[in-house]
Amino acid sequence: MKLKCLVNAVLLVSFCFASPSRAENPDHVKQVLTTKRCQACDLNFAELSYANLDAASLVGVGLVGADLVKINFRGANLKFALMGGSNLTNANLRNADLSRADLNGADLSYADLSYADLSYADLRGANLRYAILEQTNLSGANLSHGDLRHANLTAVTLWNANLWRANLTQANLSGADLSNTNLLAAILSQTNLTDAFLGDIDLKFANLEDTDPLGAVLCNTVLSNGVVSTRDC
């Protein structure tokens, strides 16, 4: 009897760990699609691809692992949203407020994030390949290990951002503000830095293959050869 009980207990525990609850709250999904308003809603793992949620108010919403392909979040308020691992491929996030949002490991490839507020957002390991980030606010954001290859970062604000080991190969950073940005071990191969502000940053350990930083604005900038440039101060 004791052996049977032990076996049943082991099987029950195994089942619980093997089958975690991943379903979204259906009432919350209905509310969001109907009213475009829901604070701290549970939409984790929801299927919302192609949904029209422009100007939605979704502060603190849970969208972990959600399928959000081509969703329209234009002008939406997504402050403090939990969106780690979500699929936002081709999403429209233009003018959206994603400040302090958790987008750790999210797929934002080809997404339009122009004029969006991503200040202090967690974008570690996020896929931003070919994303449009024109005039986006990324100040204080954590983009370490992020994939920003071919991304359009024209006039983006990256003040005090963390780009440690980020891949910016063939990205367009023309006119961007990278002052006090962490570019340690970042890849900036064939990157456009024309008129980018590189004040108070260290490029010594960044990969600048086929990239000319001299077209940028340099002020207290440590160049790849270790020389500190104060040319434009």
C-alpha cells in the first residue's frame, strides 16, 4: 500500500511539472478585444496575432509567450508590460509606450517601433533584426545580447543604454545619441555611425570592422586604438 501511494504521489508531481498552466484568462482576452482596456490582465500565451489594439490601455499586462504577429499596438500604453518570449514579428508599435516593459527574449524582427518609448525596458536577447526604431527612446534600456542586425536606429536615443555583446551589424545609427552607452564587446561591423553622438563611451573592445567612427560626433570617446578623442567637445 505504501509503495502504491508513493508511486501515485511521484506520478502526480511529475504531471504537475510536465503540464504547467499556460492558458490565458479568456475573460481578460474578451475584455481587451472589446474595450481595449485592461490593467494587469492575464494574456500570457494568448493568440492575438493580427488583432487591432491601437491606442489600447494595457498597463502592466501579462503577455508572456504570447503570439502577437502583426498585431496593431500603435499608440498603445504598455508600461510595465510583461512580454518576455512573445512573438511580435511585424508588429506595429509606433508611438507605443513600452517604458520599463519586460521584452526579454522577445521576437521584434521587422516590427515598427518608431517614436516608441522603450526607456528602461528589458530587451536582453531580443530579436530586433530589421526593426524600425527611428527616433525611438531607448535610454536606459538593457539590450545586452540583442540582435539588431540591419535595424533602422536613425536618430534613436540610447543614452545610458546597455548594448553589451549586442549585434549591430549593418544597422543604421545615423544621428543616434549613444552618450554614456555600454558598447563593451558589441558588434558594430559595417554600421552607419554618421553624425551619431558617441560622447563618453568606450569603443576599445567593440568590433568596428568596416565601420568608420570618425564620421560621428566624438567627445571623450575612447577609440579602438585606446586614444581618447575630444574632437567635438
